[in-house]
Amino acid sequence: MLNDICADVGKAVRPFVIKELKKTGVKIEVQTKVEEISAQGVKATNNGKPVTYAADSVVIAVGMKGQSPLAKQLEGKAPVVVAVGDGVEMKKIVGAVADGAKAGRDI
Ligand SMILES: Cc1cc2nc3c(=O)[nH]c(=O)nc-3n(C[C@H](O)[C@H](O)[C@H](O)COP(=O)(O)OP(=O)(O)OC[C@H]3O[C@@H](n4cnc5c(N)ncnc54)[C@H](O)[C@@H]3O)c2cc1C
């Protein structure tokens, strides 16, 4: 559960994203953990207190974790195996491209 939204959005863009969300009537709840999604809506705890949000549709956008089982499986099967980008940890395109460029230079 996060304390704020859009924490990883660039500083120049973040205020505009939040302004647009508020302008369109999006209610922002932080420190909220979803416990159950049912036909009635979403049951959650907000700062430890139980709450229910009525909903017709629920969009789940909870982020991702990087994983690299493929890199481990390939170890020893090629002269050099280098895991890059999201295969190491979730990041942005710039980070993945930088990883790939470094791997290319190092080989
Ligand atoms: C919804 C979404 C929105 C995003 N928005 C942004 C954004 O606005 N700005 C930004 O900078 N970043 C954004 N990202 C993150 C960015 O897309 C990733 O950080 C970046 O694409 C990572 O590059 P990558 O090469 O490591 O992995 P990927 O781009 O995922 O490439 C991995 C490739 O490997 C292939 N593959 C997987 N397993 C195998 C296998 N066994 N054999 C062969 N091929 C395989 C996949 O099909 C894929 O084509 C976003 C990510 C998502 C999911």
C-alpha cells in the first residue's frame, strides 16, 4: 500500500496527471489494501479501517515484479548469458535500453 499516487511519474508531468485525474472526478485513495472483489464491489481496508467501494467494473493495475528464470535456464548453454531490462527488475524503457547497450559493449 502506497502513500501517494504516480510516485514514479516524472516531476514535470506528475502535477498535470494528478490535476487531470481530479478534474475528471477520480477519487484518490491511498494506504488502501483490496481484500475482496465481488458482485457488490470492492472490499478493502483504508488505513486499517474496512471500507466498501461499489463498482460495476474493476481495473487491476497493481504493478509488476521482474523475474529472470530464463536467464538461469540458459546459464552454461551459451558462452555468455546476460539478463537485462525487466528480466532483472521492472524499470523504464531507458533503463532496459541502457542495460542492453552495456551488455553489448561488455561482450
Ligand atoms: C503497460 C506498460 C506500460 C509501460 N509504459 C512505459 C512508459 O510509458 N515508459 C517507459 O519508459 N516504460 C514503460 N513501460 C516499461 C517498459 O515497457 C519496459 O521497461 C521495457 O519494455 C523493458 O524492456 P525489455 O527488453 O527488458 O522487456 P520487453 O520489452 O518485455 O521485451 C522482452 C521480449 O522478450 C520476449 N520473450 C519473453 N520470453 C521469451 C522467450 N522464452 N523466448 C523468446 N522471447 C521471449 C517477449 O515476447 C518480449 O518481446 C511500460 C510497461 C508496461 C507493461
